[in-house]
Amino acid sequence: MSEPSATAVVEVPRPAVVPPEPYTFPEGRRRTLDNGLEVVAYDVPGQYVHSVRVALPLPLARERRDIEGVATIMARSMDEGTARYSSAEFALLLERRGVALGTSISEAGLTVDIDVAKRHLGYALDLLRQVITEPAFPATEIDRHRKTRLAEIEQERAMPAQRGAIELIATYFDEAERASRPTAGSRETVRSITREDVVAFHADNVSPVGGTVVIAGDLDGVDAIAEIEAALGGWTPPPAPGSAASPWEAARVADTRERIVFIDRPGAVQTELAVACPGPDRSFPGGWSPYPVLGFMVGGSPNARVDAVLREEKGYTYGIRSVFRPRRRGGMFLTSGSVRADSTVEALGLLLDLLDGGREGFTDEEVRAGVDFVSMTAPGRYATADAIADEAASLSLEGLTTAFTTANLRDMVTLEADRLQAAYRAFVDGRWTIVVVGDAASHLEGIRALGRGDVTVVAG
């Protein structure tokens, strides 16, 4: 019997592993309608739930000072019935074909969105049109939303993080700026809002001029732009649209912002910290791409500088996060989170040292980790139709298109340590606005001893 022959082993060379190409945001088809609306359509094959976003520039500076919050009440009430249907009837129409509809307001504008199965797009667009152009604003619903907002205000004052955030903007921005006060209004102003105020604000300010409609989803067999034009092309601007003298100027910071405000919460077992300074907007001449990476490296993950010390080494916190937060014009660099009460003074001192230390530069390992994370996760962040629509709509409120996203990510992969250091130094100079929410009796003198600025104590 013959011996079995040995099987020859053929070595196959391993394929070369090359870095991924920079991410390119999907291309959208664009058309500007006769009424001023810009329509952008993104074909996302295989995604049969269409996401539609209507983004309308509407600076909150247009609110009268005595009824601030009227834009929020308006937005929340827009789907509470239309000229054709009661609130209950309209809710049934949405439910009948699974239409998800939402509205929101920000410092830059109003966004109305729908998500709907592809086969019901025309049906949903008609409901969207009614919400935007002919909301009924029933008095009972306005009253309900006003009461809801008043209850929210009480909750915000009770929650340390939100109470600190309110104090932060009041300290950081000049008191004459709308940005220094809550987007959704205060107790005094919300109480003053009437149905007539809401109706008038909508009539004066909700206009197609300068607005953008984004649709994303599987557009095979669908002329999405024509569908949107059929639904919204007849929407005409108001005869005298609301205006502000300089609606997109950067909000002025307060001359007294470089200080510490201690919000007293006797017996608090945790202390909330918020530390801020000016930051860029996305149109910053030096480029926006360094700033998401810097936020990640300084305080964007458990391995970032802040958490590596305050969480992993010291055990003072579950997590503190840093972010460069752009506005339409200007921006803010914000670091915030909570620490154990018994670590308050040391934690704040270490946090400020770590933030100041970024001016001395970052290691090549930190840079590579930050650039890779932010740039290489982009395909996942923008993998769905709703994420694509959200990105396009939010950028439109800043006067940008998604060409910015592609250019920004391509620039990001070229970042090196020296450029990141220069970008950080462009805004972070150690002149901080600091808010502390905690037990003043236990920590006030220690905070003062840090020598980081004048300390003002306010009631919690």
C-alpha cells in the first residue's frame, strides 16, 4: 500500500493594509424654489424610511424681551392642530401612516422634521406643509405648553447641572445679549406669553426665505425635489418678515466673565463644575478641523487628559467632558461634569491645570488617537438617512453646506501636533468663566485659595 502524498502548502502573501481614504459626505441634488426655499435631496439606497428636515433661520433676538420663550412655545404648538384638523384629528393622521413629526428651536433657527416610509412621502409632506404654514395654535394647547415650560423651569433649577448651565451663560455673556438667557425663556417671560403672541410671532418670522428643506432616503423612482415643490412651493413669505439689526453677529461676552460663581447647595454630596472660555465657529479662518480633535484629546473619552487624571488616577469623577461648541457666529470651549464633594477643591485645581496645560502642546500619540477617532468614525456617524438629513439641516442654519463636512474631514487627517497646539492657544488663554454648584460652607474658602479669580456666592 502506497504512502499518502504530502499536501503542498502554498504561502499566499498577505494583502497590503493601507489607511482608509478620507470620508466623503454624499452628494446632494439642489434646487432653489421660487419662494426662496433651497431643496437638497440625498439618495441613500436601501433606506426606505425617508427623513425630511425643514431648517428655517430664526434668530432668537427677534423675540421681544418680555415674552422670551415665545419661539419655543410656538415650535412645540405647531403640530397641535391646523386650519383643517383639530389636535386630536391631526394626531390620528400622523399615527395612521406612521409619520414621526417633531419641531425644535435653537439660537439659530427653527427645525421641523418628519420621518416616514417611502410610500407615504407625499402624504407626510402635506401634513408637514400644514404644520408649518397653517398651524391653528389652539388656546388650550398654548396654555398646556406654557404650563409645561414653567414646570421645566422649576426642574432646571433643581438639577445641579442645569442650574449651573443657566448661571454659566448669565455670567459668560453680556447681560444685554439674548444668549445670556435660557433659549426657552424664564419664569417671568413665559408666564406673559399669550396665544396672540404666538400667532403674531409665527406670522412675522416663519418664512421660506433663506430656509432649507433636506430629504434623505432611497429615492429610486421618487422625484423628491418635485414632491417637495408640490407641497411647499406655494408657501409665500410674510409681507413684513421679522428682522433684527445684526442677527448673526457673535454674542458679546461679559466684561466681568473672568470669575468664579459658586451656587450654594448645602449638604450636596457631589459638586458640579463648568469651566468655559471663548471658542471658534465653524467658519473660523484658521479652520474648524482642529477643534473636534482637541475636544476629544482634552476631555472626549476616558483616555483623554482630564479623565485620565480625575477619573482613572484620582477617582474623583465618573467623567468630565470637554467640547468646542460653535454658534452661528463665535463659539465656546466648555468643560463640565460632576466630582465627589470631598474632592471639590483639588479636582477644580487639577482640572484648570490640565486645561491650561494644553497650551504646552500634545504628544504625537494623543494627536493620532484624536484624529483617527474623529475622522474614522465618520462613516458610522453618517450611515443613516436621518443622520445625513440632520447634518445637512444643522449646517444650513450656520450658512454652510455638507461640502464643509467633506472638506473638514479631509483637512483633519493632515493635522499635526504643532497646528493643534496653535489652534488651542488661539482661544485658550487661562481666562476662565467658572461655575461651581455645591456646598459653599465646605468648599468656598478652598476655592478662593486657588487664586483663580474673584468668587461670588449665589443661592442655589
